[in-house]
Amino acid sequence: MPDHSSPRESPGDGSPTRRGVPEAPGEDVDGAASATALLGAYWDAVADYAELCTTTPEDGMRLATEAFRRGIRETRNRRTRGFGKRLPWLPLFLTAVRKTAAEWDAHRHGDRLNPELRTWLASDLAARFAAPPRDQPLALRALRDLPEADGELLWLVEVEARSTEAVARQLGYDPEYATEEIARVRAAFRERCQRAHVDTLTDEECRSYAKLLDAATRAPDSPSPADLWQHLARCRTCRDAATCMYVDGAGLPGALAGGVIGWAAHLYLKRRRALAERAPAPRRAPAPPRPPRTRSAPRCGSGCATGSWTWSGRGGADGPVAWRAEPGRVAEPVRAGLVPGGTGSSGAAPPAAGYAEPVRRSSWR
């Protein structure tokens, strides 16, 4: 898969060429973020993903520019028509890259796309993203259901690997308060996942395990019956839900990115983490007075469960997966780091992270 390393040029419409951690865009007087502010905040991330989707850096620039225009146009149309909740800005632009790539493949510029992306676009995995909202990936539904500000914070922390200090500086909070906000947003995302999972279950066996799965992921240190993890071993839908509901687990970034972006999510994660590691540490400014809390911050438990069985999967978008556990505890996905270098090629998703893409060398099938 191409990993273009040449410096980017501006697409000619005012987008920035510098690389770094973006700040949240401001808003115009009518409450809508300006296109210039959005480009300044999100261009680098969108261009990173667009490069992965294309065969040359130049085509990546074209795809990113067209996706930006698409995302802004669709959002303004939604605002005009009074539609409901939408994704936060950055996930929205990243999904616009995927949608624009699908149009290229269908109409005019398929030869400019990564061949593996073209294969994925013709698969059942891609079809899930174009399905009615009820049938879309769980992480996508849950993120869309969050308030936009909460969804943006979750994406910055989990996928863009923003540090607590950087988040605190952006929000104008002291680090302790930022930590509480991050915990609150993770808990809110977990609740959305749990609710969306239950609301769309049609299989009677899955429904019978829904409450037990909720309890096991909410209190992972508590014993869980063996039949639960046996069910997880054979049910991909419930495994996907378990990964999203373990909000402190190593699988959440992959589940979130894979469920929203789809193809090449693991490579996008790898790029963004590498960038975050190179970013200079934020300078600590005097924190403003801590704002009064009007609501309690729910906690998401003592951490992720470690499971009670072992299942070895073949490599997928997030690399080889092993579900591990000890007797009496529900399983969790275990990987060699958040974004290992492992790959797969068939386009089938790994059982934990859920919604992934074809990559190279090994195959799930």
C-alpha cells in the first residue's frame, strides 16, 4: 500500500501545508464553522487518509480537496433541511474521502485509487457503510449519536492520540478536569454502543446474552459464565459490541476508526500516532478557574476485561488477534500494541475491531 512521503503542496484553495496537531475551528456568526477554519484544523488528517486511498500524492491531494468540498456541502444541506445528528467534523471529512473514492471508482477515476481499496469497495464490508443507519457498523452509529463536541473529543483522544495535556489546552481546562471529561465521554460512547447493540439485535441467542455482555464489560473484574465467552467465540456481532464497550481497552481505537472510516483504518491510526509522538509537548499555561459541574461524570469501570478463553485469529486490519482470558472472566482482544504492523488481504474484518479493510500478505479466509 502506498505510503507517500513527499511533502504536500497546498491544493490551491487556502489549505495549510504545515503538519501538526490541529486546534478546533472557530465559528462564523451564524454558528457554522468557516471553510477556512475547517481546512486549517483538519486538512493534514484528511490528506493523510486520502493518500492511503490513492496511487500518487497528487491524486491524494485531489481526493482530499474533493472530499472537503463534499463534507462541507453535505453538512450545510443537512443544516438547511433540519436533519438530525451528524458526525463530528473530522470523522465526517474522513468518511467523505471514502464516499468520494467510491464515486471515483464507479464513474471516472478508478485507476487513481489504491487497487486494494477498489477490491474493498466491491465487498460486503463496504456495503455496510452504505446501508440504512440501523445496519451500519456499531461504532459509526454510536459516534453519530453523541453530541458533536463529545464525539470530537473522543475521536481526538482515541484515534488522533491527543494527549490529556493537549486536550486540556484546547478546552481551556486544567488537566484533572480534562481527564474527567475524557472519562465522561468514553462512558457516554459506551452507553450509546450498548443501546444501539440491543436495539438492533434480531438473533434470539444474541438477545439472551445482551444483559450479561453489558454487565461483563461494565464490571470486567467480576466472574462471567463460560457460555458467554463461548458465544463471543462464534458471534462476530457480539464480539464487535464487546470491543466497543470495553472503553478502556486497547481495541477501542481500532474499533472506532474501523467502524467509522472502514478501509485502511489501521494504517491511518499508525500515521496519526506517529505524528502525535513527534508533536512538541504543549506549553503549560495557567489554567482558568475550573468551571462548575452541572452533571456527574459517569465512570466506565476499572478497566477492560481480560477474558476467559483463547482464540487465535488470522491477521486483519489491526493485525493478528488473540482473545485471551482466565477462567471466570470475559474475553477481550489482545494485540501487540494498538496498531501493529501485521496485515491481511481478503478484506474480511478481524473479529474484535470489526469493520476493516483488505491489506497485504495474509488472509482471514
